[in-house]
Amino acid sequence: MADQGTLCDARTGDPTLRALIAARTGGGLTPDNVLITAGASAALFIVAISLLRTGDHVIVERPNYATNNIVTPRVLGCAVDCLDLDFDRGFALDLDAPAGMAGPETKLISLTTPHNPTGVALGADCLRQVIGLAERGGAYVLVDETYREMSLARAPPPVATLSERAISVGSLPKSFGIPGIRVGWIVSRSPSLIHRFLCAKEQSGIFGSVVDEAIAAHADAGADAWLEGNDRRLRDALARVAAWMDGEPLLEWVTPGGGCVCFTAYARGRGRRHRRLLSHRL
């Protein structure tokens, strides 16, 4: 890190880090397609304030990270419709639902994969169908890919590689186990979008912590070895949780396909007493 040589770096973020992220993203993207932010939360906020105006319509899956996916659009005066992920459908995205919700005012469709808190991952075909819907209506697709490096199966390509109307958001601390730094990013094929996001970033903080970004670049340079070990740890942890779930008659779940979280529910008929108590706030 001593080789970084300066404590005042580019407004778009550490050049080495942006190059590493572009290389891992693939699809012919370059560092110019990457904007570093102070965590994924800041990235989601920047996208929202850059693209949305009063009267716009947003479609977002639920449950989700509500602060920047629901609260921020509503503060901006947007109408928000939620795609509810159903336990009985394995939390799979119902592709007919966004098509039924979308209209001329729809400006953004916001998704997450692997999903937090269910751990369910979207496939490439699903993402392409959602992108097609957005392209036909002049909307954008925003995908929070914070847990992408923690996929337990083959991950689809980053959504930003698939269309100029698709935006990837990522984060390093969770996948790399470095929660003490705030480093995220936005990736887009569109130079005009990156410029718009940069303008919004500059109004909220000019540039991020060059120390955090230098640490992130150092960690990302050793990504292959770290992620290989992390994958083993995740699979071991998942096997332990699965074994516990097999012996727990009160609960059922949808086995996660990525990330480090899962979503459990009371087994059919087992949770009636508990729901009754909750309804009375006991």
C-alpha cells in the first residue's frame, strides 16, 4: 500500500481498484466503466438520486434492503411497487409480475442477486428477460450484486455486461471479510451514466477514503486465493445449517444459492401459536 504514493486520488476512485473490478466484471469493460463509492449503500443512493424524479415509478423486489430501494425513491416522490418474493415459490422471481406493473412512468427495476435475506440467486435467463422489459419501456435495471462473489453455484454474468440500461452495484467488505472499510462501486457500460453518477457522488462527498480504497485494492489483488477459501467456508457453514434444519421440525427453508444468509419460516401449522402471540404483541 505504500506504493500508492498519494493521499488525494481520482474522483472516480482508486485507479488500481477500478482496474481490478473491471477485469473481474469482464464483458470488455474498462476502469472508465467503474465508479468507486463509500459502500454499496452509497452506490444505491447515488443511482436513485441520479435517475429518479417526482412522479417516476419504481419496481423493487421485497423483502429487500429498504433504505435505498424503497425509502429513497419515496422521498424523491416516486411511486413504488413491490415484487413480493413468495416462500411457496422458493422465493423465485415471478417474471409476469414486473411486466404487469411496468408502465410509461417506470424508470427503474431494482433487484438483488444473490438475494438478501433469502440467499436465492437469479439466473442469466431471468436477468435477460427483465432487461428486455426495461429496454422496451425505456427503464433501467439496477442489480445489487454485493454477494455475487459468494455464489454457491455458477454466477450469471454481472448485469452491467448485458446492456447499457443495466447497472451493477457491488461491495468488497462482505465478500472479503473486511467490514471496517466502506468500499463499493457502480458499474455501467454507458459513459453518460457513469458521468451522471459521478456528478451525484461529488455533491455528496467528492471522493471517498483513499485509505479504504488502497486497502480494498490490496485485498482485491489477492481475490482468487481468498475467494477460493471463502467458498469452502461457506459450503461448510451451509452444510452445518442444512443438517440442523433437517432435525428441526418447527422450521422449513429454501436452501440458499449464494450469500451468507437464509430465510426460515415456521413449518406448516407449527407456527400458529407463535403468530397468535405476535398478533397480540406478547
